[in-house]
Amino acid sequence: MLSSIVLFAGLVNLVSSAAVNDIRPLVIWHGMGDTYASPGMDRFQSEVKEMHPGIFVHSIFIDEDADADQRAGFVVRQCNQQMVQVAQQLADIPELSRGFDAIGFSQGGQFLRGYVERNNSPPVHNLITFGSQHMGVSDLPACNSWDLLCQVARRAANRGVYSEWAQENLVQAQYFRDPQRLSQYISSGSFLPDINNEVLLPSSRNSSYADNLASLNKLVLVLFLQDKTVVPKESACPPNAKDIIPMRLQTLYKEDWIGLRQLDESGGIEFVACQGEHMRIGDCWKDLVVEWVGGSLSAN
């Protein structure tokens, strides 16, 4: 009798463990000025784990040193180099091998979209982006008065945003999309025009970007209604940077350069508006994380 009880208990533990291991992991990428291990990011991970017991969460880093990781959000390396590093980082984590959901905060959102389009191995199932600059910015975010590094980067970027030096060293310059200088923006060959498939020669568009983005189960685009950091704030959803052309009227959408139209027509895009300024999330994120994070890997 005792041996039967022990055997039953063992089977219960085995089934329970299997159920926990079937939870789709989550990958998060922080925004500018934050770090992968800041108190805010740690608190967010803890709340997600309370919502979805047993979930594995990975916070992307460019450098394990928190100060260096924060600097990497402003300066030091090309976004394209960071993308290669992150793709390898994710590929090396066994828990992610069957795929994962992803959340990008601010610029982390377009970086994760870039990962989906360029790599997506292991694959992303649901992607949620909060206040991200998917169609770039036409002005750079304001800096805190105490943040001298940010102020230096902002002044330099505004003066020569499409210069070779800015495009190679300033992260924000690599998604600066000036509607009055579109040919200069496209020919810069930097991060954003590439992942948006905005090219001078249509024959040079990368069709795999559209295939990969359209493979998402769900793309959730979150806009902050009082956002004064992202200019224009509608880039989060995303319209054309200055004239605010609705997504479905853009050439990028109509000709399906990156797979948005295919994903949209299959019901794969959700548009969400949150009250508040940039990254003042409040409780707006909770229902989204309940619905689009922590599903079953077996359902992939």
C-alpha cells in the first residue's frame, strides 16, 4: 500500500513537472536608459512569474555589467552588431529552444521585431511591444537633466543624424526617420530602413523578413496616448513618421514589404492604447500578459 502511495505521488510530481515545462517561455528587452537587471525589470519579471507559475523568463542583455548594458542603449555599438549578439544569446539558452513569447519595451520592441524578421530561430510566438518606434522617430527623446551621456548623444545625433559616425555609434540615430530626408535615411543602410524593407531598389527587398513576421501568432502594438518621448507617438502602431498616415494606407502595408498585411488579414495584429506618458504602464500591461504570454508550448 505504501509503495502504491509513493508511486502515485511520484506520478503526480512527474505530471506536474511536465505541465510546468510546457509553459511557453518569455523573453523581454528593456528600453533606452534601462538595464536588463534594473529594479523595474526585476519587479516586472516577478509579477509575470506570479501570473504564470513555472514560466521561464529571460531578460536580454548586451553586457552583463549593468552600467555597460545601460550605455549600450545609447552608444558604443551598431544595432546590427547587437542583433547578431542577441540572436546568438537566445540560441544558446536551452529553455528557449522550442520557441517563446517576447515583450519589448520602447526601443526593445523594434529590436525584437528585427530579431523575428532576421533570425527567428528559436521562433517567437506572440510579440508585444510597448511604445516602440516601429516607424522611427522624427525627433529624439528628451533626456533627464542629470543624464549627461544621454544629452551628449542627443545633441550629436540631432546635428548629424545620418553621418557615418552617428549611424555607427548612436543607437537612436539608427531609427531616426526624417520624412524630409527619406532618401538619405534609406541610403544610410542602418537598422530601421533595413527591417522595414525600405530600399532604393525594390528588387533588393528581403522577402524572408515578410515571411518571418507573418509567421507570428500575434503582434500586439501598444501606444501610450500621452507619449511625449516618442515623436510622433503613433510610431508605436505604426503610421508614417510625420504625416501620420494610418498603417493600412501606407505603401509598406499595401505592398506587404514586411508581412504586416498578411499578418493583419489573418487576425494576427492587436492595437492597444494605454493611458499615460511613455512607459508609464500602470496596470495596462496585465491583461495583455495574461492573454498573450505563458501559453502552452504544445499549442505552437
